Amino acid sequence: MKLSWYRVSLQTRMPFVISRWGYPGHENVIVSITDDGVTGMGEAAPNRYYRESPESVIAALEVYQPLIEKAQYWSLEAIDLMLTGALAGNASARAAVSSALHDLFARKLSVPLYRMWGLSPECTPLTSFTIAIDDVEGLKRRVADAAEYPVLKIKLGTDRDDEIVRTVREAAPDKTLRVDANAAWTPVEAVERAAMLRDNAVESLEQPVAASDVEGMRFVRERCGMPVIADESCLVSRDIPRLAGSCDAVNIKLAKCGSLREAIRMIHTARAHDMKVMAGCMIETSLGISAIAQLAPLLDAADLDGAALLADDPFTGVTIHGGRVALQDAPGLGVTRRPPA
Ligand SMILES: [Mg+2]
């Protein structure tokens, strides 16, 4: 097999600001793996919070390259183990390789990846659309921009969280609202804000407290009166048993867990602990979204708006219709490169 990559610059249509950062430009790395004339693709969406960058992704790919060249495309489990053993961390780089290998394997069989896994494309969940931090007028514009989506996920963790939630609720009186504090609150602050969230009929609360504060999350869950979802606290399946009782659901992302196979393990581990499962994304193109979306029939909820937030998506793949994830009836991840405008 031959492994190659290139960097891709992405701009969001509107600035994407959350509690710990905000910047207009994002840079991801697109990975291709070719075997006997068939090519699979994957995307690395490195995140500074997890100490990754386009440079760290490429450094990891340089380590993986000779290993992939010697491997068989169908040996997905063995390759996962080999890459984890070769280098600690680097989840987004490994996820790109994993996605490309799964794409390649399913393309060789001429079936969509979800079908290779025995999943039915009719059973996909609704996906939320993210309302990033903004001023009042900006929030209204974002809600109008999300007209197609019945579920909105509001980013919080500012000194004006009340105003943000009230503004979105007034602009979207009938939509399902979820909030994501991105680890910005103390447990006591989270419980204090929960009353305001309940007054605005918020459905669920994602990552209210610091990633390592599992007991704080339990404290919030017992007092906030709504389901709590772990995101930054839950990177891989090993994290799930210790979160049992502290949250109601986990948010799976390829850029955190490092492979499609680990994402599947997370789904089963969460179910075994009686938790619900959602999957999310970083700012990424339809290539990255189409990889995680292959698991959509196994999810309770999705937050797969990463490509919908982009000004210019270089790929076509999974789409969103009426807020629902729509899987393609096409081989592999069902992704094609968009011709340059
Ligand atoms: Mg989150």
C-alpha cells in the first residue's frame, strides 16, 4: 500500500468561537492510501486542545508510512494496534489512516462502509447545528442560518451565558436546544446555571466541568435535572467505565478516539454501561464527517455539522436533509472530491 497526504485550509462561513478559543482558519490533513489501483481517503482534524497540529499529524504520518506500506489493507485491527504502538497520542492522524483503510476496504468490495458493517441507512439520528459564541445580533443570524436544523447546540462558558440562551430560545421557540459548556464551569456554577437552562427548556448539558473532574460531573448530574453528556472527559473506550454514573451519554469523535474501530468499541462500552451515545466532529470537511457518519445508525444523537459550517467544502459525501444524516448509496465512505470552482 502507498500512503500519501496533503494539507487543506478551511474557512468557516462565520467565526467559530467556543469558551476556550476562536479563530477563523483551520488546517486539516487529507490522507490517501492506495492498494492495487484502489484509493481510500481519510481526514485528520488536529485540535490544539489535544496537543495536535497539522505539523504533528504529518510527523506522525511519516512514522506510519513505512508500516502501512508493509501491511495488508484488510488487517484493520492489526494496523490499529501497530500505529498505537508506534507512537503515543496522535489520535487525529491515526483516525485519518483508519478512515482511509476502511474506505479502501469497502471500495474493494464495492459496498458502502455502513453496509459492510451490517447497518441500515434508514436508522440515522438527527444532527444538531452548532451556535457558536457571538453577540446578540450574531446569534440571531446563526439561528436563521440553521433554519433547516430542528436541533441546535449552543456553545456556552462566557459571562453572558443567560443572554445567549435567552436570545437563541427567543429566535427558535420550537427547536430542541442542547448546550455545551466545553469544560468552562465549576460544578457549583453548572448547577446554578441549570435553573436558567431548564427555564429555557434546554434538553441536555454537555461537558459542564473540567475534563478530569468526574466527581464534579456526577455532582452536576445529580442536581441539574437534565441529561449530562461527557465530551472532553471521554476520549476512548477505556474512559467510559469510570464515567458510569457521572453522565448519561458520551460524545464520540474520531479526532479523540483515533480510529473507526475504537469508535465502535466506545459505542458498545457505553451501551454496556447503560449510557446513550452521540458522535461529534471538529471543523472538518465532508470527508471526515462521512467517515464518522458511517456509524450513524448506531447512534442516539449526532452533532455532525462540521462541514455545514464551512465556506467551501472540498468534498461531497454524507449530506444532511431536514437535519437528519443522509448516508450515500456509494462504495466506501461515499466521498468524492469536488471539482475546483
Ligand atoms: Mg463538545
